Amino acid sequence: MAMLPFLAGCAAIAPQPLSHPLSPGAIDTIAAGQVHVERDWISPKLLSALRRDAQGLHENGLFSADGLTNNAKSRDEQGFQEKYDRQTFRNDGWGATTGNLAARLEFAQLMQQLKKELAVGLGRPTLASGSGSSLESIWCHHEMTYNWYEPGASLGRHLDEHHEETKGPLGWSRPSRRSVTWLVYLNDDWREEEGGALRCFPRASPSVVPVGADDANLQVGWLAGDCPVFLDSDRPDAQSALYCLAHVDAKRQYLSPDFIPTRPADFGKVLFPPLRDHFQQISTARLDPRFAGARAAPSENIPPSESPFNEGSLDVLPQAGTLVLFDSVTLPHKVLPVTSSRQRIAATGWFHEESKVLL
Ligand SMILES: O=C(O)CCC(=O)C(=O)O
Ligand SMILES: [Fe+2]
């Protein structure tokens, strides 16, 4: 089946100076599937303007409760509640005139610069689409939201992006997909005892091969703990096959015969038999509550040290000004319940890369 790069109508790239470059090592950390954390990333002035903006928008009822999308149920059936679930002010509102648009624009320009830096550093060129100076280009290939957690609220373990083939009929129809997840926390002096930490589950050791996607084929699992496994859906006769790379620039080593994926996908079953015990799938019911139920994943309570999946665990305090970056396809994460009596507030978003579409 032929694949064509999707040509989105985003503005051309115009070079701009970077005012907030990432610290050394950030790019390698993200490419290796680990979590990059940077403290004091934005000025206290912009931070408090964004926090006040989020609070005002919340007072005006412009957030809606959501958690994780369980594809098997309609949104109404999932019964999100403000008390327990994350609430979001979404992208279509980020450029609205309501609230402090000037602060949101200043922040969006900063994030746009970061997007450009990541595009070059990570070798993901279409991340930089929309890096021009026009206003529309700020939103191009970029989702920007505020997140709000009432005391007691939490967010279940999940991944932010999934292989098109695992998403159902709409999977191949989107022009772009989430590539890098960013979070900027807005709570002053947040203490550990207030709960609400972001718990990330990176591999126990960094990947030698860049994670997330290879040649626009998204990663669907891990072999031998930390070797990324990609799904190539461009095989003859509309078939797919799994492969890995021994090192950067290596030839593909196919790990399965060509096959037609079913849903829910169970890639372990199609691998060549000797490999099956060494494979761990991502985007499964076991790891991702999106495919199992809105509240909990069965693996949720397994301490990382006892996890059979060769995972590490990293908690990040949602402290004002902290920037968190990770690959959207490969890094499971969750938000622990907020035990504080105040709300946990964050700006959250996803830099997009262009997708391929199947003809
Ligand atoms: O609020 C956070 O720290 C994480 C939010 C998150 O994972 C998401 O919105 O997908
Ligand atoms: Fe997330």
C-alpha cells in the first residue's frame, strides 16, 4: 500500500532567535525515551499571569471534566466528575479573546521556539511546521491546554499517542499526531505532601535507538526491555510487520511475518515464536486504561520494582515553573491523587509531527 507524506497547510518556517534554549543533554534524554525535567523554565511574572488566567477561566466555567478516553464508551457514559477527574481548558480556547490572551500568546511564542529547537535536535523536521511568525502558525501542529485538578482528583496511567493502526477507522485520517508532550506547572511552592506528583514510567535503561517512531512508523512495543519495536504498515497487500533496529542507521530487522492487524491489537502473537517472551507491547489494555476502562489499569498497583516490564519510575513535583518533556508515543505516566486542599494547575500540550496517510 503506497504512503504519501501529508502536506499540511501550515505557514513556512522563519528563523527566530531562541530565548530559552534547553539545557545540555535534554535532547538525548527525550530521544532515549527518558523524561527531561527543567526547573524555573519561565519567568515568575509570566507564571503568575498564566495561573491567574487559568483561575479566571475556571471561575467562568470554561473548563470541562475529562480523564482518559475509553474508546469503548461514549463520553457521557464515562461519567467524568469534577471532583475526581482532571478538567481541561482546550486548544480552541487558547487563542480566544477571553481571559489574558496576551499572557497565553507570550507563552505560546515561547513554546513555539521550543518546538523548533526540538525539531532540529530530535531530527523530527515536521515538528517545526508552523514556526513562522504569523499568529495562526503559533497554533499549527500544536495542542495547548490548561489542566485543573480539584483536591482528590487524579489521572490514570496512559500514553498520549498511539500507532494509527491501533486507533480504529479514524486512525489514519488525521493530518498530524502527538510527538512530544510538554507540561509547565503553575503552582507556587507545591510540597510533596500535597500529592499530585506526575509519575512517569520510563524504561529502566535509556534506548540506544531513538524512540517513538522510525521513518514515520510508530513504536508499538519493546524487545528485551529497552529496544524499540516499530510497526511498518506499508507492507504489500495492505499488510503490516514488526521490526527493530540494532543501532541508529542499521537495516530493519523484521520480527514477524507480514500480517493484517486486528483490534484490539495483540502484536505478541504475531512475533516469530522465539521472540515472544522478550516482547512487551505498549498501547494495550494492560498498560493503557484508554482500552480497558476510564479509572484504572490492572497494572496500576504493581510497584515498579516488581514490574515485569523492566520499567523505572520517576515522580515529578508539579512545582511552579518546572518544564517536563517526553516522547508522546512511548512514555506511560499518571497523576497521583491531589491530597492538598488547593487545586493543582498546569499548562499542558503536545507538539505534533505530520502523519502519513495510507492511500
Ligand atoms: O497534569 C499532568 O501532570 C499530566 C497531564 C497528562 O498526562 C495529560 O493531559 O495527558
Ligand atoms: Fe498524558
